Amino acid sequence: MRKISLLILFIIVIFDCPVLAKDIYVSPSADGDFTTITDAYNADSTVDGDVIILAPVEYLENLTFQSKRVTLRGESPELRDQTIIAGGESVTAYIVDSAHGTVFKDLTVKHQPGKIGSGLYIGANNISIINCQVTGNISDENYGSALYAGGCDDLIISDCNIHLNSANDYGGIIYLGGCENVMISNCQIHNNNTYGTGGIVQMESSEIITFKNCEFYENNCRDKGGALCLRQSDLQCVNCKFINNTVDADDESITDKARGGAIYLDDTELILSNCVFSGNTVTGQAVPLGGAIYSIESAPVITNCTFYQNFAQNSGRGGAIYNSDNSKPLISNCIFRLNNSNGEITNASTAHPQIRYSLVYGSGGSDNWDTSIGEDLGSNIDGYPYFNSSEDLTLKRISPCIDAGRSELLGLDTADVDNDGDTFEWIPFDVDGNPRFSNALHRPDMPNMPYPSIDMGAYEYHGIPSVGLIGDIDGSGIVDLLDFQLMAGNWLKTTD
């Protein structure tokens, strides 16, 4: 009887224990476990949790991951650009359908030509794309030449380089439709082109979307949103840069083109924090609107952003922002300077922007406010922000923007930009990752208590003293009266 019990226990243990995940090596030169990715994935011995490692060569395969949850990766991060999924004759290089929890890492996806989701087609939940290059993908139809994600939740895209992709019709380079809880962080999205409707990233009916520490630059679109085209969605962009993106709408027969050089909003909830918009342009035969942002039926919250030299060309309107029908942005702690085209901020008759603690060039400031810009909520200023240069939008020590904002308006760190797990603190960093709360040495705090001082714009001034010049307390490179005033104002003070 005891032997039978032990046998039953042994059988239970054997069949109840999980199969240990293993590494599977793929190399077309036959020195691995398999010569193709498809054979490796479809093998009966491949189970959930396995890691398929690819030799650094080009793979002319079209992959369909249906059910098994695996990690597909290159040998190392350094070999990412040599580990290429090029796709074959099919319309898509990758299809991930029902393979929830799949991870792609240290790979390049390059496929042309194709249709929907020419590079990556995602239809599963909990997918991670890490340190991948997505380039050279071409879609001659709709919905995302580099990546299509439809109805999927918990998507992570991090540390990726998405560039030199093109789309010929609706949906742009990346399409997110009906997705929820998407985090896109530390990505470079640049030099992409879309020739149809929708920006480089097209988003529809998606919620809880976050872009964190991303850069969008040198992208070109023929319609709405040079970087982002957002419809009926809910998202935030934190510590992002939008540089030299363009909407070039040359079809005069379509009057609603040429909208939003960087971002186009339609019935969308958007939070922008610590972002830079510079050199974005919208142009076209019809009247261009919104050199950086075009908003309709939306109420974006825009805080600590810098808008500089954005343009709505050809007698357009709204060099930085154009607020169309029922647009109601709340703008705080921002800087607007040299955004040309009939005003920094231009509004339709039913729009109602509210602005506070911001430098808006040509506004007159709160003391002499130009009401055509929007409603003045107080503490706005006019004048020069004194950037270090047209390429370096950090503040000089004489800038009136230093300590002129309110820190409690910046918002909570819901994107966790410092990765400390605390999402109930104020956003701790500026757009370059420097500490946001750094009271300037040479200016008294504004009446901003009980919160610490904060600067206007995306960059925080630190005024680090020079160690190479004795007496140069403010780090300006010269010992002058201001250094003496700093010393005198702190005479006999201690750190206690």
C-alpha cells in the first residue's frame, strides 16, 4: 500500500511541475538548434517561457506567433542592428496573435513592401518590444507601416529606434487602435514619412497611453499631426521633445489639411509635461493652423513646456498652438517665443484657453493682457526668456522665467520618470533629466510657499558655481557685482 502511495505521489509531482524555460539558438549556418525562427517556434519542444536567441544575420521569414509565450532576442544589445527580421513575400514581417506575454528584444525589423502592420502586427496583450530598431518598413495601404496594435492592452515599447519608415495611406507609421495601458519610453522616432491621412503615430479610441523620455524629430506628414495624430484617446507625454516635424499639405482641394506641425488633437485628453516644441512647421495650400499643436474639441493640460520657433506658414494661424472649436487648454509654467504666424496662440471664436504663470511673447503680461490669446489666470509675463541659444533652450541666469512658475501646477509623477515606484510625488526631473526643484541662488523665491520654486519652461536653471574661477558664485564665467550680492545676502549664514 505504501509503494502505491509513493508511486501516485511521484506521478503527481512529475506532471504538476512546470517545465523549465530554456534557451534555443537559431542560426542559418546550421551551428544552432534550428536554422529558422519558424522551426524553432513551432517545435513541440518549445514551450512558454523559452528564449529564442538569434545569430546576428538577416532572416527572410514572415513570423506568426499564435499561442506560445516566448522571448525572441538577438545575441546582445550591441548586435541589434545586425540581427534583422526582413520578412519574405508576405505583407507582414511579424504577426503576434494570441501569444500573450511575448517579448522582442535586441532586434531589427525591416520589411518592404507591405500593407497593414508591415513590420509588426500586434493583436495580443502584455507584449514587450525592447531595444529594437524598426526601420525601412513600407505600407502601401492603411494602418501603421512599422507597427500596428489593435485592441491590445499592456503594451511596452522601450529604448527603440523607429526611423526611415513610410506609409502611403491612413494610419501613419505606428497605429494604436482600441488599446489600453501602453507605455512608450526612451524611444527615438525620426525621419519617417506618411503620405496619407494621420500623423507618424496615429491613435484612435485608446486609453492610458504614456510617452516618456521620447524624441520625435524630422518626421514628415502630408496631413494632420507631423508627430502625433490623436482621436478620441487619453494619453500623456512627459519629458518629450518634438523637433523639426512637418505637415506639408499640398492639396488645395482638401480644406481641413495642414493641421498641427507636431500634434493634432481631436476629442482627446492630453497631458503635456516638461516637453519641448521647436522648429515644427505646418504648411499647405489651405490656411495652415497650429505650427506645433492643433486642438479641436479637446482640453489639453500643458505644463512646463517650451515653444520656440514653430511656424504656421503661408499666412497661417497659431505659430505655437491653434485652438479650434470648443478647445479649452489649460496652460501653466510655459514659455512661448518666436512662434510666428499671426500670434503665438490663436483661437477660434468658441475656443477658451486659460493661461497662468507663463511667458507669452507679445501678450502684454497679466498687467496688460491681450485677451485674444485666451483668459489670463494671473502671473503671466511678456518679454524675452533669454535662452542660451536657438539650439540650447536652457535659461541664462538673467532670465525672468527662473523661479517664476508654481511647482504644484507641474503635476504628479504618474509616468514615474525617475523609476522609483513613487507616482504620488511631483515630477522630479526636467526634460533633460536634471532635478526640477533647484532654487536659483541669485534670485529670491517667488511667493510660492509652501512649495519650492520652479522655473517656467521645460528646463530648470541650476546656476552651478564654477570651480575654475574663485569668486564666480553663479557660474557665469565672470566675477561681478551679482556674485558680491550673493555673498553679501548669505553672509554669516550656516547650513544648520
